[in-house]
Amino acid sequence: MNWELLLHQVLAGLATGGIYACIALAVVMIYQAIDHLNFAQGEMAMFSTFIAWQLMNWGCPYWVAFVLTIAISFVGGLAIERIVFKPIHDAPVLSHIVVFIALFSIINSLAGWIWDYTIKEFPTPFGTRSLIGDGLISAHDGGMIGVTLVLLLLLYLFFRHTRIGLAMRAAAANPESARLAGIRVGWMVALGWGMAAAIGAVAGMLIAPVVFLEPNMMLGILLYGFAAAVVGGLTSPGGAVIGGFSVGVIENVAGTFIPYFGRELKLTIALVLIVAVLLVKPSGLFGRTVVSRV
Amino acid sequence: MLLHRIGLTATAALGVAALVVGTTVAEKKYDTGATDTEIKIGNTNPYSGPASAYGTIGKTITAFFNKVNAEGGINGRKVNFISYDDGYSPPKTVEQARKLVESDEVLFLFNTLGTPPNTAIQKYMNSKKVPQLFVATGATKWGDHKDFPWTMGWQPTYQAEGHIYAKYLLEHHPQGKIGILYQNDDYGKDYVKGLKDGLVGKMPIVAELPYETTDPTVDSQIVSLKASGADVFFNVTTPKFAAQAIKKSAEIGWKPIHLLNNVSQSVGGVLQPAGLENSKGILSSYYLKDPTDPQWKDDAAYKDWVAFMEKYYPEGDRTSTFPVYGYTASQTVVQVLKQCGDELTRANVMKQAANLKDLSLGMLLPGVKINTSATDWYPIKQMQMQQFDGQRWIPIGPILSGELSGT
Amino acid sequence: MEAAPAAIEATTAATPSVVRLPPAQAVIGGLTLARWRQLAIIAAVVVAVVLPFFVKNFLVFQLTLAIVYALAILGLNLLTGFNGQFSLGHSAFYAIGAYTAAIMMDKWDIDYYWTLPVAGVVCLVSGFLFGLPALRLEGIYLALATFALAIAAPQILKFSPLEHWTGGVQGIVVIKPDAPFGLPLTSDQWIYFFTLGVAAVLYICAVNLVNSRTGRAMKAIRDNAIAAGAMGVNVSLYKSLTFGVSALYTGIAGALGAVVAGFVAPDSFTFTLSIQLFVGLVVGGVGSIPGTLFGGLFALFAPNVAESVSKGLAGAVYGVILILVIYVMPSGAAGLVRLIVSKLARSER
């Protein structure tokens, strides 16, 4: 057993896990708002990152572009909800999912058409010098984990200690009662979308320096992000973050050390493990169990 | 009255004579898809889906034929180039290929992209006797003219490239231990086979790690490769993952002899994002001129290509080698059609394609020529090994030929 | 650390269509609804049988593929529309069916028609086995588990030790059959009729299934699993069985698809296919059997239409088409038809 390699893979897994944790937060955010997973989340994050890249290309300094992109993404998310989803408010749930798929297709295609498919460099404000383990976790990886934890803290404070956060939780939990209590449910949902889009934008801008910016960069990551959010428990942002790190580490370790299958079936093994977790804890590791009223 | 009769007979005789003369002199022969004024050519490319980066090749070819038509066409005929999206999904390729052959009635298919897509339509094309010409994949099987006389490849095969690298290693680093990173699909596996065949077991392969195109990064594999003790790195990756691999290797301080497959050798598209300093010393091979290599700045053929891009495909990425690929492949097929003259039958198209002698095209590296014959259906077999010096690719050694013991 | 209490009511993944059809005796334009339905079926059958002789071979080929997709969507519909279990993993069952057929035809020289029942049985078993552990999962969690299945399938198909059977990344080429007994049909036409016949049989079985006691149990589980259980329905058994039957349908569709396309490769069965089937399901109408026909046609032709509008932005056009379709028919084509029919019937009174 090569302990050094194990340690290295764990560290590398934490670095990649930071990516998954970040996007998992956005997934949880949207789930809180609308009780569903948004397939287009990754594409929206990618598009936001392209906007940032374009702004920097036009001469904006990094932090200006960063803040601007978050603002634009927030407004964009809000707008998409109000414009695209309002007309189908009463449609069955599955139809909503088809619209998510449609959004995915539109955003991906648009990005490829505007910025084409060659990879682009995206700068990092944290620098690339090594932080831990001789390059296994770079300063940027550390910065990404740090930002993710900060976002996590902000979300926690928002939902637990602000009135709007409370209103949003109420609107998602029981729209009818919330409306009776005077909460503008429609705008709560839109706000949720905006926040999810903003978080996604941050995630995209942190991820792009590592994986390089191109229209298809988020597909695989979103997959892992979903898995991480689900295994952590979709009602728990903290769980999502832990889920993200776990998925990163498990994937690396399984891929490296499981003989015969590990090399080629890395993703399969990771997903099987996640499903196994779900079978034991059907609402995820930290999620609230669902109580259904007959 | 008699005069009138004679006149009539004479006219009739003249008419018949003219008819006879007319048919023997003109000797035009057409199959479906070719007329006096038009040649219809079909193509499938992945314009959507995970392989959409390659779609730029199809767009380059479309632009090229726009140029050809603007300049008068081929032997006076305009080219009608019809290209459909198959999303790199074989069932869709079958559908689109059938549409091109049966509905759009093209003369032949040109530069259809991808090994599984082309495998899916190979039997169909050969049973319909429609050329599947200059397919855009490096798989070795496309040169099998005995079993599939209507299918021909164009670029040097992946296995040939693997052979060339094997030869280089055996000559310059015979004591090395090899670690391989490869894309887990037909293209990746073909390269690995080529290297292994060329090494004939003379050098150990201490790690052979695949990745999927849905993997976010290849960092984990690079970490494992370093830990395996490999000091030679055979890097079979597409541009995005190549850049990641180069960057991560530098970050963790792994400096092996680095052999990079030529799909990802673009300076602007891969080495620059990965870091020019990090890419110093990387070895690769190629047969086309890299448009971001400063040594071609004043080259006449390069300037022609730039002019073409500016006029006909301005939104194309001039740092990528894909448009160079599309441009040169199109020039090859134009040569074939020119050689066909007025005999635009499918059989003649294949015949002329197998009859290219020392064809020299602008964006091919100096010394690389296209050659085909009745027994040799691999148009480009030569490649130049090169090494990156931090700024451009420096050729090392002579132009090599990747021999393949006939398929 | 939680940030919001979970919903008080469990969210089921599928809500049944709200619009109910008027009773069969309702009259529109002089004929009862039941009579209209009979006429529609007859008309559809006549068109389906006569069409291949009047259109190009290529269109026949496309229609055959559309029927294959419709059958696959029917499989998905049985699970999601009639039983309320959300699946994003049906591309895996389609792949299992396709590879079963291809391996049998390629390695053992077995004729294509025998591959169908075998593919069906293999998928029935694998679907049932997958359905068993999936019993504990609901909604989003089930979606992820099935999604994992869809992602895993191509990886497993590429797995090197299995290469001898699956052909690995190179896939398996399948020889397309010609019309038997020297019938004056082209290969395309013969495959079309064969597919049509198989599909017709399976459709009739499906209709019988959903209208039987088993079907009512399935639908009861969809509408309210706890109540169904309280009334004596063996929820676990029916849910797993439905998974199996659903996989059987999609698997047979996959086997047919392999014969039609003449080729199988891991790249043909990515989760994109699952998404396509899902979209076809919703567009046709969740919980509607005739709707799957529309879904199959949509799955095949919509991307082509999008491409013809704009090559560079085909994906965006496709997305816009999807959104418009959902706006116009939020409950799918079947939902729209029901709406129109009930309006017409009402206005006659």
C-alpha cells in the first residue's frame, strides 16, 4: 500500500472536491428555492464565466469584472425565472424539467456560437504557487476552498438569521400558507434563482482557472455537483460542501486503488458509492427526512 | 424536287454526324450528384455535443468551397457542399449519411468526422458504392482497399504516429519507463496500440491511465503517473486535457520526457494556456504548419491561408490547427476532382483519389507530400518530429514515415 | 446544518394530467367519442401500412427509427407516467437491448427476430434487479440513481476486459436483414414493417396492462403510494415489476434500433439518449400511450428541424422549440388533444 500516493490522491481529491463543493452549493440554493434540480445550472455558470472573460478582454480589471459578473448573473437568473418560467407555473413538474433541458441547450449553443470552442485561459486572483504537498494543492485551490466556505457561511446566515431568508424557506416549504402570511411567493422564487445564478457565477470563475474555459467545461462538473449535493442532503448547504469534498476524494482514491475496475470505471464506482449511501440514508447524509402526509 | 430531297438527306446526314461527333468528343460521364454545372458533396461533422470543438473543420471546408466557387469552381462546375450535424452519435451519422446519399443525392461524402461515426456508415457506403473519401479520423482501418474499396482516410494514422514515437524512444531513451495518459475511446486506444506495437516490448510501460471526456480534470491521473516512477510520458489527450496535463505536471514538479500527440500540439490552443514555460521541451510530431508558430510568419502559403480565413471564415479561430486541417484536406479533394475532369463518376473519384503523386500543398510541412496508389491508400504517411523551445516548434531529425505493415 | 425544513408533503416526481376526457358516450359532430377513437386507430393503421410505398427509402428509415423511439418512450412512460417513478437511466436499458441483439447476431449468428425476446428478458431481469434497491429512493434521489445508471452504461461498455464481447470502443457492426421469402420489399421497407408489427403487438399489450388490475395498482401507487399500500397493494413488488416491464419495452426498442441502424457503439448510448427519451415522453404526454407516438416523432425530427433553421445555433433553436412546445401544450400533445376534445364535447351540449 503506497501511503504516500494515498495521501497525494487525497490531497488532489480535496482540491478537485473544492470545485464540486462550490457548484453543489449553487445546486442546493436552487433546490431550496424551487424544490427541483436545474439542469441548466452548470451552463449558466459557464456563461457567466464567459461574460467575465469578455469583460476582462475589454480591459476590465479582475475584481471589477468579478463583481460585475455576479451582478449580471443575479439579474439574469431573476429574469430567466420571471420570463421563462412564469407562463408555465401551473404546468406539471416534468414539463418544468424539459424547460430546464431546453435552457441547457440554448445556453450551451449560444456560448459556443459567440466564443467558439477553443480553450481559454482564465486568471486567478490567488496565484499558482504551491500551498500544500509540493503542488498538490495550489494557492488557487486553497483560495477556492476558502471562498466556498465563506459562501457557505453567508448562506447559513442568510437563511437562518434574515427575514428574507425565512420568507424564502417558507415559500419553498409551503407556498399556500406563505402567501396567506403575506409573502410574495413568486418573487421569492425569482430571488432564489438570482442567488443561485450568482453563486454559480462565482463557482464558474473559480473553476475555470483549473479546467480552462470552454463551452463544455461544466457538464462533467455539474454531474459531480449533483451527486455531491444529493449525497450531502439537498436541504443542507453544509452537507453539500462535505459531499463535494467526499466525492472528490472518493473518486480519486477509488480510481487509483481499486484493482482491475478502478482505472476505467472511476466515475461508475463513484456513482455506485453515492447510490449506496442513498440506500442507507435516502435523504442524504445531512438532509432532513421527508415526512409525507397521506 | 430532287434538290430538295438531296438537301433533306444532307441535313439529316449532317445531323447524325454531328450527333456522333458530339458524343465522342465531349465524353462527359456523370453519376448522381454531378452535372455540367454542379458537383454535390456531402459531409457530417459534430456541430453539437461534447465533440463540437471539431465542428470548426466542417465550417472551414464550407468556407473553402465558397472560395472555390467564387473563383470559378472546378473545371467550370460549382461545388454544392452539404454538411449535417451528427453530434458524434453513430445512429445520427447513419441517418444523416443516408439523407445525403438518398435524399440530397450527393456524388460522394468527404471528410466525415470520427471513428465510430465512420464505422457506422462504412458498410452502407460500400454497399451503395458511394465514396467515403478522406475520412477525418486517424484510425488505421480506413486504408483497407480490398474489403472496403469505397473508403479512404487522409491523415497519418494514429498508429503510425505511435510507431514514430516508439522509434524515437528506442533510439534516444531506451532505458526509460513509460507512463501513458489516454482518452478512453477509439482514438486514444489506437495511439496506445501504435506505441506498443512500435516498442515490441523493449521498454516497460509502468502506468497506463485512461480518462473520459466527462472528467473535469486529469489531475488525479497525473499524480498517479508521477508516483509510478515513469520518466517518459506519452500524452494522448485532446486540447483541453492536454493543457491540464501539462499544467499539472509542472505544478507538481514532474518533468518527464514528454511525448504529446499531434492532435494537441497547437501553440496557441494548448501550449499557451498551459504555460509556455511549462511546455518547454515537449516532443511531438506533425505534418501541417502550426499557424501560431512564428517561423511561418512570412511564408507565402501561410499568408494565403490567413487571407482565406479573413475573407471566408473570419470567425474561425486562427490559433487552432483545425482550420489548417480543413483547408488542406479540401485542397486535396479539389485536386482529385480536377483530375477527374469531365468524368465525374463515383468510380473515377476513387480512382483519382488513389492516383495522387507527390502532391505538395501549401500548409503541409516542407517535405511532406501526398501519395496514393492502387495498393497504397494512405495519402499522408510522413511526419516531422519536433520539439518545443518555449516559443515555437523546432524540427528535429528528418521527415519520418510511419510504416504500417499493410492492413 | 440545515437551512430550510423539508417540504411537509413529499413531492412525487410525476403529477397526473389534470384534464380528464369526457365519457365515451359524449358526442362530437354526430359520433360518439368511442367511435372517433376507433376511426382514429383505423386511420393510423392504414396510413402506417400504406406510407412506405409512397415515400423515399430514406424517409421509411427515419419513420422506422421514430417507431423505435416511440416504443422506448412507451417503456419510460410505463414507469414514470403510470407508476410515478422518475427515470433518467433508460438509455442504459436501451443499450442493453441493443448490445444483446448485436452480440447475438454477430457472435452467434442468430437471426434478428430471436434477439428480441432475449433482449426483452435480459432487460426485464436487469430492470427488476435495479428496481429493487431503488424502492427506497424517491423523486430527486431516484433521478440521481437512474442518472448514475445512464452514465455508467457507456463506461461499462468500453471496459477493456469485456472488449471481446462488446467490441469495446469500436462497437459492433450488424448486418441488416433483407425481406424474407422473396417478398418484393426493400430492406428498409421490410425492417419498417417488422418494427411496426412488433411495436403494434407491444402497444396492445401495454394498453391491456394499464387497463387491467395490475395497471390500476400501478396507477394507485403513482397517485398515492401510502394509500395504495394501506389498501393492500404490494407496493414493493409492483414498483419493481414495473421497472422490469418498463426496461423490457425499452430494451426491445434498443434491439430493434440496433438492427435499424446497423451498428452499436458506446457513444450511441450516452445519457443524451436518456434526455431525448425523457423529452419525448413529456412532449407526447406523460401517462398517455398514444402520446408516445408523437414523442417518438418529435425525438427524431425536432433536432433535424432545428438544424435546418440554423446550423450554428441548432442547439439554441431546438431549445426554443422545446420551450414553445411546452408553452402551447404544457401537458404534452396528449394533454392538448384532451383539452380540445373536452371543449368540443362541452360545446355540443
